[in-house]
Amino acid sequence: MVAALVTASAVSAAPAAADTPTNGTAGPVTTGAPSPGLPAPPRFAALACDTHAVGSFGYPDQTGAWRNSASIQVQVRDHLTGALIAALADTKGHFDICFTASQFTQLYITFKTENAAWRVANGTNVYNWSTPIRTNPVPGSTVDFGVGAPGDIGGSRAAHAYDEANDAWLLASNSNHCWDPKDTTCRQLRINWPSDPAAGSDHYDQLGNVVQLLLATPDAPMEVVHEIGHALMDDVYDDAFPSTAGCPLIHPPEQATTATCAWIEGWADYFALATYHTSVFVSTGGGTRDFEFPSWGTSGIANGDITQTRVVGALWDLTDPASSEVWDQHSEGFGVIFHVLARHVDNTFASYWNSRTADGVDVSDAGGLGSLYQNTIDYGYRRPLIDGKGQSLFATVPHNFGFETLVRTWSVVAVRPLGQRNLDLDLYGDRPQLQPPVGGSASAGQLVDFVAIDSNLRPVGRYFPRVTPIGADSNYHIEYVVSQQMLPPASTSTFHLDATQTVAIRDADLTAGVPVTITATPKSTFATASLFIMGDDPANPATFVRGRSSALASALAPTFAGPVSVTFTPPRTGRYGVVVTSDNDEGDFQLTRS
């Protein structure tokens, strides 16, 4: 959520002064490096080194589970002289800092929730915790401070918020030294916890560039990272944050709002999902929402890019493994998505998509458009059809497809409804599907609809089928098939159609006035087939694309499995298309010309 500036009030969990040692606890330690891309804090004094301070820092989260404080600032301090050396804990909260024993006679450690990239504070007071003093360390020794921890639940929440910022940094920084990869002077992410409860909710204050968190919010990491997502967008947009005028204070993600609101909030939700590598958003209080599964027809969720849930789902499906869902066939990772976000100022998801095009990122049917369509955002998606690869789908709205004829032969696209349903098939020659269809098929009931194309006469090119459910939602199979061989005189052709395959086609050269008999025989027990002879007029290009009802001859499948046969006298000499539809089951088929 994004809101205007509010003023934080003091709370009982205010941080202790940095020079006031407090109690810590002991435990084992190791050494390592801080999170990638983070510069070490500067040494506050140019000191030599003969002795080591080691230890670690962590906290119990709201479940009681122990968490190590990655990249927290660790200061080696002297209570009397003020000498100070600072470093960052490694990814497991461990530190190993070298110092000169003679300059630290009243030695203690302060842990501070601040580094160059982010900080957690109560107003202007950065949270910090200090260990007891160790007097007169022995030169050349290792002083083990054990495991430090906050002394109360408030301190643990402050440390947790700091840790959640580290989670976001690991995703967004990509080893850069700034949140915004374009920056040379970095903006520090500032988190104010706890913010004024009168503000009513967590939010990003875009005037003060501060993430404001309510008291219990650090217990819900995704809520924290959601607000960091707003701060990140504001940073990479160089403070040209989109207007929130059309974004209501309460905006349930499944309800339509505006394209700008859906983009702002959708990005922030997605950033939290990407940070924690899950499609399930966990809110304060433990409520969950899974953005993986909503699609066309999902009850209670508005469609399109004006709905937050749809934007979140589209971004997630661009990121997750390819082919995870019916329409989502793409996977590119967070880095590509953030690369485009960071280099443009986009106020809507549609604008962002245009920026992807400008940056040369995949926006093709075989790529990103399907991930969007999976989430009811249709920017002209045409699902690719591949020769001989049947597809099983469920239609609640018209579905659009695309294929390209590449060879001089007959080809066919066919759909078979499943169950007591009906579908219509229209074939367009233009991608926007604004021109009249070049062909179509609208058989009643459960019959297979198909459109055949004679590329022997019609120039090869692109086509865009549309499947429309009639009267009710429908499961169906769709397949595009190119004739791979001729059916010469006195020959037999065999082929197999699996459960998703619907149609087969062969070219046949026929002579005007010479009768020909063609027979299709199912070789499997329950399979049935229908047979069609398709032809055209070379003088009339409108006949080069023919629907089922335009067949020159046909024989429909019998009630029980068995052969179907057509005896046909061609009206002209030419190349005809022989189409066999599988009407109810997979199996082996035999096509004979006599």
C-alpha cells in the first residue's frame, strides 16, 4: 500500500543508546561474507590489527524459530576512548573483526540495524544492541562474544524487519551496489518500525521515501517485502511514482480497480512472491492467497489488467517454470522482469509490456503472451498450433490460435467437443481477427468441426483460428495437421491418432470424370471415423479454404465401429484433400484408395 507522509510516535521498544552496553548470550560462531553487493561500513579509525573479536547475532521469530541476522552491522567499540571499527555480519549472522588490543581496553560489541543499502529505525533512532564490556583483551587472542540477541519481542521484530529487507536485497540487487542498477549515488531503503498506528495500515510514504510498518507486521515477511516493493519502484522510477488517485485505501486484489492501481499493487505483491520463491502470499495473521491457479472462469475474480490478482499472476507465470499451466508456456526469471522495470517509467501493466517490446524481451505467442493470457490479460495472444500435436483445453470464452502453412500441400485444423457440448470454428487470415473469416465450420452437436486449406493453390502464410463455445463451457481437442504424403491409386495408408488428436489428411491427385472409392477403416475396437473429400476451383480463390459443410463428398461415422466409404467422381482434374476425423476415441486407422 502507498500513502502520504505520517508521523511515527515513540514506542516502548525504542533502541538503546549505542554506547550503553547491554546483556548478550553466548554460543558458537563461524566466519564468512555479508550478502552480495553490500559494501562494508567504513572504519571509523585507521587502526592496526593484532586481535580478533568473533561472535554472531540472531533473534527468535514469532514462531520461536531461531534466525540469523545476515548483513547486520557489527561495531567493535571502546567504552573509554570511543575507538570504533565496523563490519557486516555474514549471511549466517557471524562476524570476525580484527583490532589492536592496546586501543580497546574497555571492549564491547554493538549490533546495529543499518548498512549502506537499508536500515530499520524508530523515527530517526536506528535499533542497536550492545554486549557487556570485556576489559583489557590479550594481544593476539580471539575474544569470543558468543551469540547476541535482542532482549525482547520488540527487538526481535526490529531484527526481523531488517532480515526481510536483506531477503529483498538478495533478489533485487543482483550483486549491484544499489537497489536501482542505474544509480551511482545509492538511495538507502529506510524502514520505520513501528509506525503510527493511527495511520491504519502498512504503507510506503512516497513523500519521505520511508516504508512504514505497524507493530506486528515484521511477523509477516511478505507484507514487509510488499512495501519494500513500492519503495523499489519509486527508487528505479526516480521518484516519478504513478499516481495513486484511483487506488482506494481498501483494494481487495480480486476486484477490478484501475490499470494503474492494479500495476502498483500487483508489482508489490509479485515482488514478495519472487523474493520468497512461492506463488502463495501469506498475510499478517496467517491468511494465504495462491496466485498460481486463478485463470479464465475463476469465480469471484475480475478479469484483465485492471485487477491486481491478474497482474500478480501474470508476472508470477512469466517467472515460474515453463508449461506449469495450460496457457503459460514461458519462463524467464526475475532478472528480466526487473531489468525492464528499472529502465522505464510505466504507470500500467500495458505500458510495461510495451517497454518489454522496446527492450527486445520476448513478447511472442510462444513466450510471454501466454503467461498473460493464463491470467485473463489478453494482449492479442494466439496460442501456437504445431503440426500433429493435439491439445486438450477448456473454453469458457472464445480461444484464439495461430499457425503457419509452410509447404505446398493440403492442411486442416479441427476441433472436437467433449461431452454434451457444441463448438464453432472460424479461421481468420489477419491476426487481429477484424476481417471476415476466410473459412469456418459450425456443425451442430458433438460433431468434429474442421477447416481445410489448399496450399497447393493458396499462398502459404499465417492463419488464426478461433474456437467459440456455444451455449455452455466446453472441454475440447484441437489439432492442426499438414498432409505428409499422397494417397495414390490402389494404395493403403495407415496412421495412429492418440487421445488428443482429431484429424488426418492426405493429398490425392484425381482425374475428372474417373470415379474413385476411398475407405477409412478404424482398426481399434471402439474408434469410429468420418471421411470427407475436399476440393476447390483454381479460378476462384475463395474456394481454397473449405469448411466441413463444403466437402464435395462425405461419409459419416456409423453408430458402431466400422469402415466408412465414399465413391466420388471428380468434377475436374486436380489435387484433392482427403480428411479423416476421429469422432470418439484414439486408435489405429487405415485409409484405402481403390
